[in-house]
Amino acid sequence: MNKVISVKVSDIAPFGAFAIFELDGKQYKGLIHISEIANTFVNDINDFVKIGQDVEVLILELNDEKAQAKLSIKKVNA
């Protein structure tokens, strides 16, 4: 799915950031893996995104059944 959307960062973990968003009336939780945060090496995700921040992401994969998604910030800015 090649769609760019705006999401809100809801949580940050050592391996990535979680974001929530709505698509076609359905609520999803997405993961922006640390490797998809930026085009440079990311040591600390907090240097790039903050909880509550709205960010533009590309949907890499969408699981309608689980209401989950894999997201990328770096592919939007590529």
C-alpha cells in the first residue's frame, strides 16, 4: 500500500515508535521500526520523534484483521 498519511506518535520503545491513526473509519496501531525512522543512523528515537507528535508516514503493510500497520518516516522523506 503506497499511501502517505499523518499519524500521532503514541509510544516509544528501544526498537521503534508506535503510532495511532484512523483509515476508512477504522482505528489502527502502527509500528515505525527504528530502521524506518530516518535515513541516518538512529541511536535514540527520542532525538527524532516525541510522544504526541504528528508525523507523516508511508504505510508499508496493513493488517486489517489485527488493525495493525508497519509504517515508515524515512520513505516519505526519501
